Amino acid sequence: MATKRQTPVLVLAFGLLICTAAADASKFVRPPSRPLVTTLHSKADSHPQQVHISAVGMDGMAISYVTEDKTVPSLVEYGRAPGKYSHSATGESTSYKFFFYSSGKIHYVRIGPLEPTTVYYYRCGGAGDEFSFKTPPAALPVEFVVIGDLGQTEWTAATLAQVNRSDYDMLLLPGDLPYADMHQPRWDSFGRFVEPYASRRAWMVTEGNHEIESLPVVGPRPFLAYDARWRMPYGESSSSSNLYYSFDVAGGSVHVLMLGSYAEFGPSSDQRRWLEADLAKVDRSRTPWLVVLLHAPWYNTNSAHQGEGEEMRKALEELLYRARVDIVFAGHVHAYERFKRIYDNAADPCGPLHVTIGDGGNREGLADNFQRQHKTAPLSEFREASFGHGRLRVVNGTHARWSWHRNDDSFSVLRDDVWVESLSRSSSCNPPRGPSPPSAAAAWSDEL
Ligand SMILES: [Fe+2]
């Protein structure tokens, strides 16, 4: 305990600490955009490329890869030792045309059952390079990397290199992947660009506006390339669309919902019906964490994309609130912003934490105009227009640590760091435990 004599010294030291921190922050010179990185394919047409993986169910993995040679089989061989493939699985393939562009053969192979927290070595198409991945854990703790609006610039390369410096279990991406914007070879370049990362850990993605790639009348249909190349396990959660789905992680301790900002979400939409049914199935005594990702943020004090998520917020926010969703991650705005727990534009201890993390490193640059007079500005606890990535470490059934790491090129600087308590255990946000009068129980189940 500080004595009276010590107190002024401590105050002075604390003041110096603040000044030092402020000085350090002010030293940061916000970098300009950096050029695109084009990642070429220089091997044979039969050589598998653009390898990426996504988790399917609790013990499966889907392997995606592309070959220019259409005769290469959809085959993945795998095992627990390098070069020793004790198992194999065959899958399916697709391809698409986009005006004058014809895609390669896009393979999709599901493998499993797999052991949790285990490294598997694998090879695609019966030849080519050996890759390895680590499966997610079967129980908590689990660590997610969250990174939006990725693109394929030199900044993206720096961000991904920093992501890779510290281990994690799964990557969550709330939309805007390659910024191909109809130029289809950029999808191929992006697939090669992220392969060193996306072939090692499950990448779970949802769509952004840059994935739509459709023109009125002339087409093609929206999300043609995205659906073909980044197929997610939507059927496992009874979704009929690759644009929204859900999955369990860590033995069901975390339920992640990937929503579609660019799919219908109105009262009679399939997405809304699916979302209601999906949330109704969640047992919060078994699943203490509910996490949502979507592209266009519902809360945003940046001038960029101001109000674009409002229609979806009005349509779906109440559902998430009543289900006591813990965190909502969004992208779209090329900056970082974290709000207090919030519901219907007001601070609410039972509302989700809203975080915008659209700062992966895309070619459009940063959105640095935050509005001080915005009506939700008092609820915005941290905002900064810099590239970076986030990490959500779910430690146990009650606590998770959320951190945002600014990308200072060769350094990763921890800028925001908060502990989050699960709403599932909050007595003030849930009905009292133990027997309830029938009427009260009915009222609660109605709410859910
Ligand atoms: Fe976007």
C-alpha cells in the first residue's frame, strides 16, 4: 500500500507513464496504401494450387484446391506423419465461366474423422506439394484470429506474416477477400497468395460486397466465383446458402454464426428463418459463447459506409439480443472500432460487444474519418484507422480475451486488449436459475 509520502511519487510516475504511452502513440505515422501483390503459378497445369481448408462438423476438414489440368482427380491423401498417407478421400469439383474467363478445376474434398489438436500431413490430386494443418481443439481454450477486408497487397502480406508469428486455431474472416472486382485472375492470385496460411489452419469466411461481382441484366449471377472457390459447410447447419451458416468449435463451447449482409434478411427471408431456427437450437448451458460475423457493421462512427448496415440491424438485432449473443464482428470499414455492449443504439449490459475489424490490408487504403458527433460516438470505446488483426482467445466458459494488434510493418503492436464475460452466465441478463412459475418459463421460451 502507498504511504502519503509515496503517493505524489506514484502519481508522477503514473503521469509519466501516460505521457510516454501518448508520445509512443503519436510517433506512429499512418502508412499509405501499398501496391498489389500478384502471385503467379509457375508449375505444371496438373500441379495443385490455391490450397485452403475449412472445418466441417466437429471432426472433419474440407480441402479446396485448383488445377488448370481438368484430368487431375479430386483426391486428398493424408496421415499423421510426413509422407505417410494412411487415409485418402475423394470429393467433387466444379468450374465456372465469367465472360471471357474460364476457371481451372476447383476441387472440394472432405476428409475425416480427424483427431482434435492434431497435425495432419496431406497431398492433393495424387501429386504435388505436401501440406500440413492442425485441427481445432475439442474443448476450450480456443484461439481465433479475426481479420476482415483482406485483399492482396504488401500490407496484407505484412499482416498475415504477423498473424503467423503466434499460434492460433482458426481464422474467421467477415468478408471482402481478394478484391477481384470482376477481374477473375485476381481470385487465382489471391488463392496462391493466402495458401501458405489457409492450408495450415481452417479459414471460415463470409461474404462481403466485393464478392458480389454481378452487373444488372448482363450478369453473371452474384457470388459466382465466391461460391465456387470458397465453399463453406452451410449444409451442416441446415442453411440452404453458402452466404450464411453456423458451426460449433471446441466441442460446442463456441457457436459461430456467419451471417450474410448481401443475402435477403427481411421478415420472410430464408436467412431470417434459418437464423431463428439456428439460435433456437443453441443450449447456452452447453454453449457459453455465441459469436456472430457479418460484413457491413451495424454500429459504425466512421464516415466510410455510414449507415449501410442499418437495414440489417433493424431486421435482425432483436434476434441476436434475445439470444444473448456475446460478440458481433464486422468488416467493410477499413479501420478498427470497438463499442461498449450495445443494443438499439444504447448501452446495454445484455447486448453484444460490436467490433469492426475491416483492416486486413486491402488496396483501397484506410478509412480515417471518424465522426466525433456521431450519435453512437459516446459508446465507441476504441477506434483507430490502421491495418492489423484481432485475436479472440476463449479461455473458459466465462471469460475470453479480445485483442487488436496494429500492423506496424515488421512489428505487431498490441493496441486494444479487453476481457469479455460470457452473457450466458450473467444472472441479470438471463432468467433466474431453478424452478420458475410456468408463466415465467413460458414467457422466457417465447422470447427465445
Ligand atoms: Fe466491403
